[in-house]
Amino acid sequence: MMAGQSAGKVLVAVAMLFAADCAIALSLDVAAAGRLSLDRSADLRSLENQLSAAILSLRLSLRDWFPQLSLGYLDSSNIVTGGPDAASIQWTVTVKQPVFDGGRSMRQRRLMEADLELQGRAIKDKRREILESVDTAYHRILMLRRKIGVKENTLAITDQELEVARAQFRLGSVRELDLLQSELQRSSLDISIQSSEADLEESGFNLRQLLGLGTDVALNLLDDFDSSYTGMDLPEDGRLLGALVLEGNLDLRQRKAELRKKLAAIVESRAWYLPKVSVEGSLSLSGGRYPLQGASMNGKVTFEIPAPTTPLGFSVSSGASGRQRANGSSVDLNPLQEITSLVEMDGAAKECALMRQRIDDMDGALDFQVRKSVAAHARDRNSLDLQRRDLELLRKAAAIQRKLLDIGEATRVDYLTALAKTAEGESAILESVLGLRQSERALERLLGLEIGGLQRLCSSIRVKGK
């Protein structure tokens, strides 16, 4: 039976109503609305495309560890006036293989992997942001519909009482002032309904925007608004959640990643004494015409020491062409090429110290914010409980006013005022329930959790506590 009900709760059911205007009705629950919004989000697709490009770049970075092949072709001719012309053709194949780079490529690859992790976290956070927006808009529509229903019920009773009051006024049994006050109560209630309907229209537009739907689509929301919701049982000790926020908060993780990048750059600059070593070999075929007869081979080993102020390069080469052999070496020294690098290194070290301080400050701020949110959540739950108790009293007061009105001990205005206060109390509870849900979503966002993750976390903490 339950399986049939869940199957009947269609995830995304589009029904074409073949009327004169051919309107479209879309029936969906909050989970289906979330999936539809994820499919339609251009911002999410953009982040996913960037991540795919970064993954491809990481894979292509392996190319730095493999041989580099290059092909060369040269065709030249010398024209001599009054003498024989000369032509030269040369084909060259060169292979260069990095042997050692002091771990620079590996460190760079690790930084790229850290960036990928952050990009993945950013996509996860964007998905959660979209789902949270849909969840809020969806339940706000449900709440406003319930709110309008409460006020319309009160308005219907008010209209009935007004009819009686008008009849009594014609008979002279009630004063005109009492009738006018009753009509004012009715007008105030009608204005409140119109305001809620405007909010409902705006919320519907916002949800359609999130779902990528046009205004011609009628939304049939399959879920219901739980007005009896009392909130999650969060741990009384906010330190349990405070420890979690230091691991899950995306902003904090991004700052730590930026610090790691800065530190890696400093390590890179201080490890200048580690040489870069590469070997290179080439084969050349040359001649004045085809087929080419002259062949030569060359080999070279290159050492590079990228010192910050005086880069040094040293190479040893050997070659053979026919019966000829050649050996050589070269040194390339650029003294005081980049003196500013010393200042940049000192500035980078100071910037890292400041970044560490900001991270420490953010750690404390996040821990305090979590504790503050937990305390505020407890106060909101208590306030909601008091609102429900007050509503019971308002309902009892309205019932008493009804009885007093029947026996002539109270005026109709007193009864309608009690009804209006009861409707306001119900509306305030609906608003508070929605606010409580939103505060829990905000705490999940602060902790870096998905929607529903806070509930699962609290359940696991209670189980461990037992």
C-alpha cells in the first residue's frame, strides 16, 4: 500500500489540460522540484564544466614527465652571381626527456589536486544552495496557502456575523458604531488576505524561476506543510557542532587552500638549489638534394639551477657526423637578473603569517557562530511552544466570547476581535515554523552539510549518547 502511495506521488508529472488556453499543470514534490532545479541551473553547469576542464588539465600535466618530440625542417639556397648555386636541405628529429626537477612537478600536481577538491566542494555547495532555495520557496508557498486558508475561514465567519449585525441594525437592536467596527474588522482581514496572496504570487514566481518554468505553468505541490513541526533536537553543547564546522565550512577550507598555495610558492622559491636535469638527443639528415646522405647525431645533458637572483645553466654535449666527433660544454649565468624576487619572498612570508592569523580568527568566529545559532534555535523552539499555548488560550477566549455573545453579555465586535486574534496567532505560528526550518537550513550551510544532514547528525549523536 505504501509502495503504491509513493509510486502515485509522481516525481515530475506533466499533464496537458486541453482547454481553450491549453494551460499546463505540473505536479511535483519537494524532492522532484530540487532535481528539476539542478537540471535547469546554468550556474551549476558552468561550475561542472570548469571542473571537467580542470580534471583534463590535471591529466594532461602528466605530459611533463614524458619525452618531448620535435621535428625540424630546413630548406635554404644560396644564389651566387657568376658562380654555382648551393642548396641545403635538413631534417631533424629531437627528443628531450626531463630527468629530475627537484619535485617541482609533483608539488604542482598536488596543488592542482587540491584545487580540484575545492572545485568539487564548490559544486557541492552550489547544489546545496540551489536545493535550499527550492526547499524554502516550496515550503513558503505551502505556508502561505495554509495562512490564506486560515484567514479565509475567519473571513467567512466574519461575513456571516456581519449579515446578522446588519439585520440587527435594521431592527435597531445594535448601534451603528458596533456595525462600523465589525465592518472595519472585516476590511482589515480582507486586506491581510490580499497581502498574503501577493506574497504567494511572488513566491510562486520565485519557485518557477528556480525550476526554469514559465508563468503559464500551474504548480500542484504534492507535499503538505507540517504546522505541528517542533524543530530538531540539537546538542545542548555547541562544541560538538563547533568541531564539525572547522572541517566542513567551505569558506574556511578555501582560505586554508590559499594558504597552502602560498606556502608551496615559498617552498618552491627556497628550494632553488635543487637542479633541473634533462637529456636531449637529436638525429639530422642533410644534403643538397634528395636522397639526403649526410647524417649527424647529437646528445646533450642540461643542468639548471633557478636561483632567485642569479639563474645558472650548464650543459654538456657530444655529437658525431660521419668521421667527425665533437664535444662541448656551455655555462649560462645571468647575475642579478631578478632582484625583486627577494622582496617578493619576504612579502609572501609576511602574507602567509597574516593568512594564518585570519584563519585562526575565522576558526573562533565560526565556533562562536555555531554556538550562537544553536542557542537561537533553542530559543525559537521555546518561543514556538509558547505561541502554540497562546493560540489555545485565544481559541478558548473566542469560544467564551461566542457564548457571551449568545447570551447578550458581549458585543459582536468583541467576538470578531477574538476571531481575528486567533487567526493572527495561527498565522504567526505558521511563519515561526517556516523560520525555524530556515534557521536549521542556515546551520546546515554553516556546517557544510547537505539538506537533511543535520537531522542525521543529531540522530547519530543521540545514538552514541545512549
